[in-house]
Amino acid sequence: MSRSNKVNQVILIILDDVRAEHLFNLMKEGRLPNIAKIAEDGIKCFNCVTSYPAITFPCYGNIVTGAYSGYFPKEGSGIPMYHWVNRMDPPSTSKKFPFIRNYGDRKYVLKVNKDIGKNVKTIFEQPPEGNMLSSTCFLYRGAYFVLAENFFDVEPIFKNISDVFQNPGNYYANKEVPLITVGYVPHTDEIMHKKGFDHQDYINLIIECDKYLGFLMNTLKKTGYYDSTAIGIISDHGNFKAKKLFDLEPFFQKKGLKPYVPEKGIGDFDCNFGSVGFFNFPGDTWHHHPSIQQMQKFKPNGVGKHELNLIDTLWEIPGVKYMYYREDNNKPEKGIIHIEYREKSSEKRMNGMIEYQGFGKEQKTRFTFDGDDFYKYSEIEKSARILDNKFHTIDEWLEATNQINFPMIVDQIPRYFKNPRSCDIIVSTLGDYYFNYEHGKTVGDSPYSHDNGLRESMIVPFIIGGSLEIPSKELSYCKTTDMVPTLLDLLGIKPNTSVIGKSILDAN
Ligand SMILES: [Zn+2]
């Protein structure tokens, strides 16, 4: 091949739900010797910013594509969230009502391959040629997909990759080893939700991943590929422990709000709510998003002629601090997202606004607010400077806000709301309250999650090493969508135009 490449193969390992702080601390303690070996002479960043909301989808899909949610009929990924209502722009004319997608249901998780749409490409679809391997990476479009047979065991995820490198002829007609491999470990997330980031079982599982990664590195050495392979390690989001749990079912019952039933097209709202709540309401029909006025004068079905102001109603949910919703008649290329904020329930609500213009890499956003700087960007000099009433790109927001809570959120909120599958109102308690509420039911009692915009959820590890061709450097910040273009750059391949991240090989 006539490429100006530094390496001949890349292997990306995505460990679900690992904070940068936790992974690097375990490395410092000498408990992850293999990951430490990869980081030692390679690229590392302790401060990599993931997508908002910090939930597996969009975050993990955005890593694999190097892109974000957006107006997917034209640009960006079709997946705004882990749960969404399938509304279209323009609204569908079909008699069927929009379905609810929930990737928590294992039957539907592989639908992500179609749901992301054609305007973004997975890392496997971006090179002009070469063998591609997905080891339990559910977003595998363009790759040979091997699923770990025993789903409760992380070893096969690494072992399957070893096997393909030892016997490529069993998988590919040209008998060549894969150019690009992605291995995805969902188990770390499952244990984190059940037991917590501070539980020994969670820590042991990360240590186990390191051990099996070591076995894979040995296979690469024995087969002679190690020196020409780049190994990337990243996570989709961090985590937190909520302060209070609360059952929301009675709240909605009291308000007369009935959950949406897509099969029948009835119901007043759809919602999933950890510490960040995503609320969908019908407009003219369930195919239409409501206008602000329709949400302010909402008539729940089942409670006579009684009118409900949904914005005020959602503020009655305990612990709510932030609210986001669209201005009417927003366009994909230009629009306004309203922000409301309150520190305590006794305090008056304050207002802010994000204006956006442009698509994809060209998207620029401006943040303005009345009264208090509720993201507290003015607390440090670097982020204070971006409160200049001007429009800024994603990389300008990243540069300015990577040291503080709510990193990059001003860029991320419009990318979410541009998607016709996004909800109508987001509310956030920042992890103060946690509801475990999904589509009409309270489904659990774990206080551990990762959806908020604080650093604990938003900052993940970013490591690339292995081959000595990889420059040794420590980055002061980067973003998760930089992983794919950087790995492609190491292979001498130009990323697809849909990629929003950029190669950090030349970054300081
Ligand atoms: Zn996740």
C-alpha cells in the first residue's frame, strides 16, 4: 500500500463508563500495567471531553463515527439519545404513530447500525479498502462482526481479536489481518450502574480488562504485528452517585399526565429520566413537536378541560436546576434554544439562551444569559473570555471550557435539539436527584449513573500507544470525536467529511 502511514493496523478498545480520573489513578497504583505500557510511550490525555448528554448513546456512537447528533436528514448522526421518539421533519403522514426507541432493550441494540443514518460513517466505512473487525462493538456497520458468545464474560472480547490476528484466513478471503478493529466492553457500565464506581467488583473488572488486553498484546508480539499496530483506549462517559432517589410515578399521576402508548397513539407525554429528563409531548399530533404555546396551554387527555403549563409543571419536580427547550420555528441551520435555571426551589428562575447557526464542523453557537452566569464559566479566566457575546465553534468552546463543569455544553445542546428525534424539554438535577424513570415506570433503585454535564461524567481517558511510531505526548485536553480521525491519520487515511473531531497528532 502506498500510504504515508505510521502504523499498518489500529485496534480501538472502548471501555464503557470509566472516568479519566479513575483509570489514570489505577494506572498510577500499578494495577493496570498493560494500559500503562501503552500510555507510557504514546499519546495520553487525562482531560478528554465526551458528548452531552453523557449517556452511552450518543457518546459511544459518536466515538465510533467521530461525529455528533444533528439534523440527520442532512447531516450528523440520527441517534440523539438512548431513548427517542421517532418523529420526522417534516412530520410523517403515515397513520402509524411514532415508535419509541430504547436501546436498553437488547432486541433493538443492533438497530443502531441503521438508526445512525447515512450521513455519518463508522470508522470501518471510512478507509477505501482493508479488513474491518468489530468485537462485540454493536455499532459495526462496515465490519465483520464477532459477538462474545458468553455475554457475561469480558475475556472473549479480547480473545476474539487475538484469534482473528492469529488466523485471519478464517475470517477474510484475502487472509490479511484487520486494518481496523474495535473492541467494545459494555460490562463495566453494567456493574457501575448496579454496584457503583467505588465497588471492588467494578475496579476488578477494569483490572481484568487490562489483563486480557495484555494477552492480546502478547499475541500481537508473537504474530509480529505489535510494532506496526496502534492501540487506542477510550471510554464513552464517566459516572456519579446521585444524592437522592425519588419515585416520579405518583407525580405524573397527580398531574393527570398519562404515558404515551405508541401502538395506540394515545397519552400525554413520553419521558426517560435519570438525573437528566427527556420529555416528549404531542403537538398537533404525536408526529408533531409542540410549540411553546402548546406546551404552556397543554390539555392532558383524561382530566377534562383542565389546562397545564408543562414548563411550570416540570419545574415542580424535585431537584430540577436546568431546563432546555426549542424556540418555535427553529431551522436546522439557525435557531434558538432557551435555558432556564434555578439554584434552589425557593429561588426565582433565570433565563439564558443558546443561538446556533450552521451545520456540522461549521456550527457556531452563542451563549447569553440574564443575571447570573449559571454555568460558572466566569470563575476561571479561560472560560470567562468566551462569554464575549460572539458565535464560537466547537473547538473554541472546547479550548475555553475544558477545565470546568459543563465543558462544551453550549455546542452540544443545539446538536441534540436539531435532531427531529430529540425531545421537547430537557430538565436536569445535575445528579442531586435520580429517578430511574422510563416511559411511565420507575425501573430501578440504583443511585449510580452518568448523564449529567459535570466533569465526573464528561471527562474520559484518551490513550493511543503500542507501536513506537506513535509520538509520545501528553495533551492538556481533547474530545472523544478526535479518536477516529487520529487513528485514521496514523494509518495515512483521510477521515470522511462527516467527522467533526480532528487528528491530534499535530496538536500541542
Ligand atoms: Zn456507556
